[in-house]
Amino acid sequence: MDTKILGRDSEIQVFDKLLNSSEPKFMAMYGRRRVGKTFLIREYFKQHIQFAFTGSFEESTRNQLSNFFREYISRTNGKKETSKPKDWNTAFAYLADYLYTLKDNKKKTVVFIDELPWLDRPKSGFITALEYLWNQHISQMDHVILIVCGSAASWMQRKLMKSKGGLHNRITDRIKLEPFTLQETEALLKHKKIKLSRYHIIQLYMVMGGIPFYLNELTTGKSAEQLIDELCFRPTGLLSNEYEQLYYSLFKNADKHMRIIEALAAAPNGLNRAMLIQKSKLGDGGILTRAITDLFESGFIVKQLPFNKKKKDTIYKLIDLYSLFYIKFIKANVTTDKNRWQKISNTSSFKSWSGYAYENICILHSQQILNKLGLTGTYTEISSWRHAGDKEFAGTQIDMLINRKDGIVNLCEAKYTEKEFIITKDYSSKLRQRRAIFEHISKTKKSVVTTLISTFPAIKNEYYFEEINSEVVMEDLFVKL
């Protein structure tokens, strides 16, 4: 990747504090694979890293120890221990002895252990050895920052952040690294001298989300359409065969996780637990719960609590844009033929899907929407709502609803269009009917208004003023917060 850090302002603030601290620090970073964790740490701390080691996927403990020892020999120039460690306790004893020799350094010493979950093999003793390394040694070293990183987010939560053992409350700083926002994506493209309109940046975002590793594959001098075609539909394209590798490298028994993902991909409005069990054909038990937790912690799915409902009514929704796009379009369309995406993007299937994808982008940029509406200082809850339909009222679905403490509910209507949106008499009537059904069924005492979230500004005709209370447009989603 490029050697210039773009975005990541809040993370850099944490890093600055780590370097300026006079105490030992233990930072854990986690986040979806390909989101840029390793690059960010190595690039920012490159002048301070005195030991760096990365776990290997499905590698034996013996080989992991061999890899560790090679890094140790390299860092110490072979002037210290020369016998390969037999276990992690011995390996970390070597590391501790080396760190003690650096205590007179004028700058902070960083120890970086990457892909930590891959090192925790059965019967390896890795976690207990790490506990001892911190509790007995590094916690006494004011000059050392221990940074650990992992893509298996639920493992990082369970074994580190929520540990009930020797690492309980030992993590001093934690960061969940999120994908780039639209604003950060635009900044990266500008840095790479890729000139695209914001409308076309949103098209790319629909395909790959804000994943830096994917975005870094984009090249100059091509349209969004050409870039999508090359990356997704050519046999050599990075995203044409990324899907299975993505899940199998993150999760044990990844086929179960993928069954959940594919069930949710077929349900744009999301599924509750009972429906998810039925569609995924997975049993109701701990395995399902663990897989859901894995996917949620890693940022692939979101949990939505419907308006005025209880926790048991939680809706699960697939939010990973690449997974959605792969299942819908890439999986069955990889070919050596050129312009496959051009053909697909002109179909009715794409037009209906793009509206769904834009709704997901809006959910991912809910803070930008609240900012535009002037609600950043108001307590709000983002939720959804649905009415299955009965003899009295038609079925109604609201994918994004803003429940405000100040006595107002915004029913959000996302519209993805190629040009200015025109609200017709019939469409205004549909929005008004939706609002009336929501008010009646939910029995809310709050004022209910309609918010339009469109790509381009809507035409301000009489039907617009009849029903639209507030409007958010594509440009507002690119605002830096």
C-alpha cells in the first residue's frame, strides 16, 4: 500500500498519546480483514518498532515458534539466545530479556504481534504465556508499548478485552478499525490521482465498501465501470475470488458463517433469529450464537432493534458491501469476456439492488445524516420498523428510522437515482400512507416526519413540500466529522 497514512485521525490521536505516555501500554486493535490494521501500525510506529512478529494461518505451534525465533535472531543480531524456544513461555522470556536491554533508549520501544488469533493453537499455551509476559515483565517497563492485532474480532474480544483470566483489565487501549468512510475513500482516490465524481465513488463503494486494500487496487485513467469490471469479473481480478478466502481465513467452520451471510444476502430487509435459523438451516444453539457474534464483531452484519421492540425481536442485516455484491453479481459472472459489468449494470436486477446498497451506505453513514439534520447534540436511536400487513393495513417496511429524544421520529426514505429525483403525486401519497400506518400501528405519541435521503437533490415541487420535512443528499454523506 501507499506509505502515506490517510484518514484515521482518531486512531492517530490514540497513537500520539501512547508515544507521549510515561507508563507501559498494552494496545489491542481488531477489525475486518483487509481493513488496513497492519499497514497503519507499521507505518505510524515504524521508527519505534523493535520487535514485530506475525502469526501464520493454520500453522503448527512448532513452526510459529521457529518464525518467532528467526525474528528474534534478526533483532538481536544473534548475540543473545541461540537455541530455538521449545514453547511460548521460553520464547517470551527471550523477548523480555531483549526488551530490558532497550530500557535506556530515548524513545518508546514498540513490540508488535500481528494476527494474534492465529497463534492461539490448541494446547499451545500461547495465551497464558502472553499473560505472564505482560504481568511479570512489560507492565514494569515504562519504555515499552505492546501492540497486538487480529482480524478475528470475536476472538480478540473474548480472549483479551473481556478476558476473565490473567489478562483481565490489562488492555490499556483498544481500537476497532473501521472501513473508510466515503470522505476517506474520496481522499484516498485523490491521493492516487483517480478522478471520479462522487456519484461514481458511491458506485465503487457499493461494490467494495471502504476497504483500503481493495481501494488500493484501483488505477488511474479508467471509469468506475471499467474498474469494477476488471476487479470483479475478470478471472485475475482481486475481488473475483476473494469471498471464500475472506471467511475461511477469519473463522473456524467458516461454512456456517457463510450460510448465515448468504441467508441474509437474500433478505434485504434482514431476518430475526427464528427466520435466520430457517433460512440458513443451522440449529438454534451455541454454534449459531457464536457465528452471529463473530460476524457482528467483525463488521459483516449489524443488529437492528425495531422501533419499540424488545431484544428478542432483533433483526440481523448483512452490511458488508463486498459480500452483498459478490453473492448477487460476481459469483455467477466471472468471465474472460470484456464489459460484463456494463451489461449487468443496465439490467432491472441491478437497478433494484442499487437501491438496497444505497440504503446500506446510508446506515453506515448515519452520523453524517444526523449531522446534516442538526441532531448531533440530540439523543437519537437508529432503528427499523415493519408491519407484516393485515386486513386493515398493507405491509410496510421502514429500513432506517431516527427515534429522537426531543419528541420527533424521522422516517427515512433512501432513493438512489442517476439525476434529480421527482416526487410525483402517487409517490407523495405512498409516503403519506406509510407514515399514517406507522403512526397507527406503533401508537407513538411523537411527531412523525419524512426525511428523504437521495443521491441528487429532489425537485422542489408541490408534492415535495406536501410530505418531505427534511432532505439529505449524496454530498452530505461525504462530510468529514
